Amino acid sequence: MGKADQQASGYHRIQLFLRRVEDSLLVALVLMIIGMAVTQILLRNVFDTGIFWGDVMVRILVLWIGMVGAMVASRKGEHISIDILSRYLSLRYQKLVSSLVEFVTFLICSVTAYYSVKLVIGEFEYGENAFAGVPFWLCEAIIPFAFSVIALRYFLLSIHNFTRINKIAS
Amino acid sequence: MTLYVIALTLIILGVMGMPLFAIILAVAMTGFYFQGIDLSVIAIEIYRLADTPLLMALPLFTLAGYIMAESRTSQRLVNLTEAFLGWVPGGLGIVSLFTCAIFTAFTGASGVTIVALGALLYPALKNTSYGKNFSLGLVTTSGSLGLLLPPSVPLVLYGIIAQQLNLGVEIKISDLFLAGLLPGLLMIVLLALWSLWSIRGRPIPRASFSGKKALASLREAFWEIPLPFFVLFGVYGGFLAISEAAAVTAIYVIVVEVFIYKEVKISQLAAIIQKSMVVCGGILLIIGVSLASTNYLIDAEIPMRLFTLIQAHVHNKYVFLILLNVLLLILGAILDIFSALVIMVPLILPVAVGYGIDPVHLGIIFLANMQIGYLTPPVGMNLFISSYRFQLPVAEIYRATIPFMLVLLLALVAITYWPDLSLVFLNR
């Protein structure tokens, strides 16, 4: 096995590991949201009480589920898009167009990630809590994190498609 | 000038298949940049995903739908409706329409109805007087039937977006659920009549009613039958908010399918959660970024300007509604339903309210159009799903589906120009 192969398989392993983490996180978040929501309903309707930060937590979990789900969806570039043009293009042009579009997506997500980091830093300095001792900045941190991951994935997709252009006989 | 160049570039990128969330982000960024506002505002707007309690309904109803689609719910539903409605003249066609509508209301018009139920119904339908062509059209049409019935996720999403616009009119999700009932039923009834008309002069397929069969199908679906009732009872009895009803539905469906019917293994559950949340993540991301673009649109008073512009040419509410229907039918064929909602509702709803159209009524019109858009050649999504599922050329599906589309257009006219059909149960 050459050195390049070893590197490639190491890269592969890291990717596989990250995917597992994402998948498990997604499942954990969903179970948490169902658990908390149902607990709140029971407490309110049966015992006439409730966890006062429970509703806030549930709402923040929705944001997290959305962001982590969006990260997973960008693995294979499975985000919702209007796809009218590609079926009329040759395979070569399809690759070119995808590569271009994915690169622009990468740029836009990077800008979003940069400005959301600014927000999180500001919130960190402000230092207020969202619920039960959990600070706001930590809840918000998923936004720049997700956009960085999505940007990176679209960058990789773009490179991948770009290198394929010339491999396809025109 | 620069703005027009940017707008044109974005439209071209969109047609080239750039993810919609990225396009909406770019619109928001451009807008805020030219207004001289720091772009961190976009992150603040996305964070508003955590300020909308109702949004919880989206992932949880979606999850419940995915779990039901993975279990044998569809088979039980067919058995049940067949046992109770099979004796009606033309029974199987009508059974199919009702089953699909109920299934779609719970699973969303994601095409899963065609894949899961179509596979059960099409072979059975084909062998009756209905014949191949008609059955194909019916199954394809049924894939989006039920979009107007509670607790359909697109209805919830319309409500969420409409509430963000602060129009000064109350738009409750529970009102939207009530408003969808009669229009949804009208579509089913018209399609049922069309089914009967299409087999005139031929032997009418009907089965005799068997009490034993009915009882068996009831027993079989014992755990699933209460679901629609306790969702409705919980919400209208004032025990549950819509988002809580979604949580209860999700946990109930998990318990029933995993522990009682044992058709979904615990080990599969993780994969189903993952699959459904990827879809949801895509939708939530679009909603998040559209909160930012919508805020910009409102800041820049674009809906108001649009209204003034349209009003200069269209003086009459009914002419406006005709134009709206044409626009939405085209959009419904090109865009998927969630993108169409987040992009178009913030633009159209303020204009429609300007013409004196009730926001709840507009929601029903909007979704009825989208439902037909699913069937509109050449790019309606149901056509492709059907072609893929039944391994038939798309052209054949076009021919089979067009008569059904015309029937639904008739229903659309009634829904659009007869507001009371939607609003009769509401105190408006």
C-alpha cells in the first residue's frame, strides 16, 4: 500500500467517523425533543405543572435538528433545488454546471458562516443564558458550525465534479 | 443596474440547479448589503427557527409519516376501507381515493403514497372494469390527494409562514385544518363521480359487505384507527397545541409500530429517523434562510410595491384570482411544495389580503394549486414517481393522468370562487 493510499484511507476513516457522529447526534436530538415535549404535556395535563425551561429547550432543539439535518443532506448535495436544465445537457456539461453551482454555494455558505461566527462571539462576550444554565452562544454555535460543514462539503463536491469533466469523453 | 445583474445571475444559477437555500441566502445578503445592514442579521434571522414553537410540528409529523410508510399501515388501511366501502358501486376506485387521501394527509405528498399504496392498489384496480389506463391515472393523482386534510404538513407550514408576516389578521393552524376539510372532500367526491362515469355501461365492480371481514379489518387496524381522532380531539378539545399533537402522534406511532405491531425494529428506527430528518433539515434550512429574506422583503416594502403595481393593472379581485391560479399552477409544476410556500407566500399573501381575500382561504387555494401542480406535464413530480414505480414511459402517465387533472381543475375553480366552502366552519 502506497503512502497516498494510506492517506486516502485515513481521510476516509475520519469521514466515516464524522458521519457516525452526525447520524447519532440527529437521532439523539429527535429522541430528546419527543421526550421533553411528551413530558411537558403529561406534567401540564395530569399534574398541572411543568419544567419552566422545557419549552425553550424544545424550540432550540428544532433549530439543531434543522441544522444537523441540513449538514447530512449536503453530504451528497441532496438539498432541494429546481432542476429543469440538467436533463437537457450532455453528461460533460452537467458536470461543469454542477461544479460551478456547487462552488457558488460554497462561497455563499462561507460568507454566512463568517458572519454567524461574529454573532456567536458577540453573544459569548455578552454571556447571557438561554435556559437551565446553557448559554445563548452555545445554542447559536450550531449555525456557523453547520454552515462551515455545508460549505466544506459543497467545496469538495465542486472539486469532485470538476475533476470528472475531462474524464468524460465528449 | 447592479441589482438587476445580480437578480438575473441568481435566476440563472437557480435554473442550473443551485440549492434553493443558497439562492434565498444570496437574495437576503444582497438586499441587506445594499441597505447597509451588517450581514450578521442573517444569522439572527436563522436563529428565529428557535423562536417559533409551531415548527416542532414539522419534524415530528414527518417522522410519524415515515414510520407509518415503513410499516404495513398502508395494507391495513386498504383492508379497512375495502371492508367498509367495497360494497359501494365502483367500490375499489372510491376505496383507493379515500385511502390515498388519508395516507397522504399523514405522510405528506412526498410521493410515498404512490410508492407504498400505489403498489397495492394498482394491480387490483387494473383487473377490474377500470382498466389499465384509468387505474394508472387514478393512482398517480392520488399521490397528492389529501394535501388539504389535517394534519398535512404543508398546511402547517403555510400557517407558520403566514404568521411571520404580521398581517394583523389571525391565522391559526387549527383554522386552516378546518378550512381544508370541505375542499379536500370535494376533490375526493368529484374524482369518485368521475370514476363511476368512466365505467358507465361496463360491469360495475363491487363486493358484497361482509360483517366478518369488516370486524377482522377493524381488529387488525385497532391501534391505528384512534390516531386521527385523538389528534383532532386533542387539538379542538383544547388539550394540545398543534406542535404537541405532533409530539404525541410521533410517540404513539413509534410505540404502536415498534412495540405492538413489531413491524419496525428498534435497529431500523435510527435509520428512519435519520432519513426523515435529512428531508426535514433541508426544509428547515430553507425556512430559516427565508425568514431572513422575508424580513428584507418587508423592510424594503416589496409586497406593498408589488400590490400597487398589480393593482394598477388588475382592478378586480376575481381577475386577480384567475392570474394567481395560473401562476401557482406553473410554479407548482416546477417547484416542490415547500420551496413554493416559503418563496411565494410572503410575496403573494399581502397582495391577496389587499384584494380582500381571507388569508385562510388563500392558503387553501395555494395548496389546491400545488396539488394539481404535482400532476402537470411535463415536470410534475407525481408523473415521474409513477413512471419510475410502475416502469412505464412518462408519456403514458401523462395521457392517463390528464382527465383527472381536469376534474381537479374543476374543483379548484369551486375552491377559488366559493370562499365559504373553505370558511364555513370558521367564525369569520
